[in-house]
Amino acid sequence: MRLSLLGILLLATAAVLPAAKNLEIYSIDVEGGQATLFVAPGGDSMLVDTGWAGYNRRDAGRILAAAKSAGVKKIDYLVTTHYHADHVGGVPQLAEKIPIRNFVDHGASVESGKDAGVLFNAYKAFRDKGNHIQVKPGDTIPVKGLDVKVLSSAGELIASPLAGAGQPDAECSSFQKHDADPTENAQSVGILVTFGDFRMIDLGDLTWNKEYDLVCPNNKIGPVDVYLVSHHGMNMSGSPQLVHSLAPRVAIMNNGARKGGSPEIWQTIHDSPGLLDLWQLHFAIPGGQEHNSSDTLIANVDEICEGKWLKLTAHSDGSFTVVNSRNKYEKSYPTR
């Protein structure tokens, strides 16, 4: 059978078309702070937080190394979850090395005092040189190729369940509230990143009571594929009600060697129904062997480390792969 001229042209065209690109996510080790780089299929980038200042520009250097690996030459959207030194401190050092186009945050700081003022003003000085986007719950951060929904901001939360969510949570009756949190933690910008059927949640350092209102009495979010562990795995966040409602298949904990990774939160995540793996940026020294994942799933096993990252590659069908840059171990997770 002869192929028509049109058929030949179509086959030739298909042969030279580039393969469909995926979403790449780098969980960067900033020693118990946060820096998470999202690179959309079309190349747009979103960085969530910038780690600490100081340390001989350590965190800015680690972020730049990840950006270089991803082929990123500018940050299209910098999302600052809240104004604490381990999340916003690195902005001046990073902004001196790579262009940042859009600065996304929750607005003014709720904390006062000299140190809080110096930290916020150092960030604002660079924010004022770019485009400022102040977000509220329900907003979308316009990263091309992704759906980035704001779930929390400035102490407020989405009022209605997302599409497909809204189911009652049977565990809510056993929830025990903590004292109200007046700090920047409770103001955190929390986001849900969706790429096709893939869903990943990052709530920054949103604290215990605020998390409760996202999933109780009804789950406003629904299940996710990946849970970036709230607050580095500290016991001020990450209640069983939140984690079990999200029902993640994989969790990534951005803890430090001696910050975060508390045994009780590690155990809550480990016991979450349907969880396949808990990856960690550091071996958590206070947890001992009993409350840490296996060596293969930990990016940095020594307290004095080289700042290795975890890289997640997500496909639009909901499948994804996680690679440990320290030992090159990788594991793939199929669609649900």
C-alpha cells in the first residue's frame, strides 16, 4: 500500500517534533528552611522561598546550582510563604545573582520589632524593583503550563472546597487544638500545584489550627500525590487530620539535621493510609534510626553535608519519579 503524500508529511513531522516536556520540581537543601523550584513544561519557573541569608551565600548558591541544572536563567515567580529568616532571608543574595520578575506574598508582616523589620525591609527593597503580586485564598498564580491555586494567605483560607473535594472527615472529632499562633507562620501562603492529573501541596509553615480548617469538618482540598511536609516536620504543624485527609502517595520533608523531622510528625506521615514513601532532605538526628526513612530516600545523611537535592519529575497522567542527587537512587510511582 502506498502512503499518501499527506501521510508521509505527517510522519516526517511527527519524527522531528520534540517529546512532551514534564514538570520538574527540585527540593533544595537549605538546612531546615525552604527552597522549592518548580519548572513548568514550557520553561516558566516558580521558586517557593529562598532559605537563609549568610553562611557565605550558601543557600543562594544551592538554589542557583539547581536552577542551572534545570536550565533556568530567571525566576518568573518567587513565592514567599511568610517572613521568617529560613524562608525569606536569602532573597537579597539570590536576587543579586539571578533576575526575579514577580514577587508573590501575603502582604505586610504581622510581626514587629527590630529583627522582623530588618528582615522584611531587606526583602521589600528587592520586591520593589520587580512586580509585586499580593495573593489571597482562591487566587491563581499564573505560571504557564501549571494550575497554581492559593489555599491560604494572610491568615485566611479558601472558603469553599475545590472541585471534587468537600467530603466529611471522620477524624475531625478527635482533633485537639493548639494555642492560637500570632506569628508569621499562620500567615503562610499555601499552594496546590496541579499539572494534568498530578497534584502537589505546599503549605509553607501554616500551623496546626489553620490546617484543621482546611480539612475539617469537610476536606476542602481532596487527595494529593505529593505532600511537601508542613513546617519542616515540626510538631506545630502536620496533624493526623491534615495528613490523612490529603492521603499523599509520597511525602517530601524539607528538614535539617537538627531542625524539624520530629518523631511524632514523622510517625504521623509514615502511618498515613496509602503512603508509599517519605523522602527527606536530611537525616533527622533527634529521630534516630527508628524515626528516619531508609538511607536511599535521604538526600543528606551527614550533619555537615554537600547540600544535595531531591528532584521530582511529574507527568501529566499523574505518574512521577523522584531522584536522590546524593546516591542517584530513583523510584517511579505510577498513576493512581
